[in-house]
Amino acid sequence: MSARSLRAEPPARRGTLDQLLASKEIAVACGPGGVGKTTVAAALGAMAACHHGGRVLVLTVDPARRLADAMGLKGLGNTEHKIPAEAFKEAGVTPRGELWAAMLDTQASWDALIERHAPDRRTRDEILANPLYRNISGRFVQSHDYIAVERLFEIHSTGDYDLIVVDTPPSRHALDFLDAPKRMADFFSSRLLRWLIVPYRSRLVTAASRPFQQVADRILGTQFLTDISEFFILFQSMHEGFVERADAVVRLLGDRRTTFVVVSTLESSPLAEAEAFAGELGRRGLHFGAMVLNRTLPDYLRDPQAAAVARALAERSEEIAERVGTDPAITAPLLREVAESFLNFSLVARREAEQREELVHTPEVVASAPAFETDVSNLAGLIALGESIWG
């Protein structure tokens, strides 16, 4: 028996995204890949800038460069860029506030992090000049996820923005995004790290580590091991700053000023993944503020009278073609195709409605965005999407 079949009746829906984001400083958009999460995040930021005023930043940590396209920007990077007033004018709106956008640059953010946490200038320069640093900082386990939450914390700490909307990687990786601060702190205290650096610190290889060192020297080379050890010795000098910052990031994600917006479609696979992530938010004590169901079919497809007309059109297509004075051989197949297409979409729309009612995890807000005929690729499209879910 599935978890859904055991669910309790969901509580009555209350609140809107407008109300939710008005009381928050950080909104983390998360969910499966391919459901329009980046576009929804940008739309939420645009609506907040238009209706709430103040300064709103949309920060994407998804490696895919979709945000710049959605907002009509080129060259989006680590530095925040203000969306020009002309773009809003072209979209036909006058915002009360300002909209900014940035995309995480992993390497630049790591460099800034080293400069901030290094105990002195000499250590900073030695780390940045280390031949392994550029490679390791880009490929180190959890490096992208950790630097993402670090960058979020850094921007939030400046107080420059009234609301930060964060676009995360797909949900399987978004859990890494949530876990990264703790994992980085754990690494700095790990036995593996101590095992790597103690022999080189003391210049006395212990009997226990000698066999490992001898084998590793033959396979990797003494200089390679020395470079690794020197790098991590320098890195560990920042242990205290890293751990304190990681703890602060964890507190920020769990703060009442932070909310999570899960984005999905009503297709079974993405919806199941989104619900699993929503459940994980609850287990971690994080605020699950909203579920945005993207690319939903319109309500008129579930109208019984419209379905009855479509069935009649399919069954009597030849008769109707004759009554309007057209060739039944040509017109009747077209009428049947239109009717059957409507009925097929009607079936999907009814299934969507059932899946929405069967949501296991019901947040404060459940909003539905329609399926647009074309991809959202400019600010006007973002505003149209935002208006459909905002209130």
C-alpha cells in the first residue's frame, strides 16, 4: 500500500505566495530537474520587486545557465546585476523596487572564501598559489554545494537585499546543498584529514602509516603526496572559521526568515520526487512554505459540458460537416481529431486534479502555473508566469 493511500485529509489551503514572501528574507526554490524551477524562481523575484518594493536578488546555483536567458541578461556571473528599468518598461510594468540577478561562479567564490578565512596574508597567498588548489577547489567533494550556501550567507549578511530567491540544483543534488555545510565542517575534523597531514607536520612517519606511505609514494610519487599534505595543512589553518561559518549557514537555512518553495509538475515521477524532498524538509525542521505546480492544464478541460460537446463532435463529425456545407471526407476527420484531442487533454487534466488533491505534504501555499505555448524567455514572460501564481 502506498504512502498516499494512508494519508490524512489535507488541511485547508491558506495564504498566497504574495503573503508568504512578504514576511521572508530568503526563499529557496527547489525540486526535480526539468520542471521550470529556474523560471519560477525568477518569476517570484520579479513579482516581489514589482509588488513589495525594496531590493530583490535572484541567485542561481544551478550550473545550467537558464536564468540569464529567462531574464533577458547576457554574461550573468558572480557579481549581482541590476535588471534595467527599460526591461520593466518593455514588459509593461513599473516595479516598486529593484530586481537583481547573479549566478554562482564556483572558482571566484572559493577565492573570496580563502581571502576571508585565511589567518594571514602569507597563508592566503600560499593556498591560492598551490598547484593543486585550482583543481581541488573545482572538484573537491561538495565544493560547489558548500560554496553555494556560503555565497548565500555572504550576500544575506551584507543586508543589501530585502529578499533573496535562490534557485538550487535539481532536488537529488539539492539535498547535497542542504548537507554541504555540515559535511565541510565534518571534513575539517575528520580522521582522514589528520592521517594525511600528521606525518608531514611532525616529519616523523609512524610505524602504522609507513606501509601506506611507501605504497603511495610508489604509485603517486612523493612530491604529489607532499603537495597534498601541504595544501591541507594550509587549509586546516582555516578550520575554526570554516566550522563557525558552516554552523551559521545551517542556522540561517532553519531560520524563520527562510522558506522553501518546492516546484514540480503534476507528472507522476517529478511529483513523487518533489514530495519526497518536501518530506525531507519536514524531517530537517525546515520551513516548507509553498508548492508550485508548474505547467498545469486549464480548468475548462475538466468541464463536463465541454467534454460532452467534444464527444458529440467526434461521433457526429460527418453529419456536422454536411450541415455546414463542407466536404465530409475532408472536414469530418479534422473535426474528429479536434474532438479527440480535447478529450485526451481532458483526461490528463482530471488526473492532474486528482494528483493535486492527493498531495501528502501540504504547505501553507499551493499554487498552479499554466502551461504556456512558448518558453518563458524575457521579463514580460516572467511577469505573466508570476501573476498566475502570485495571489
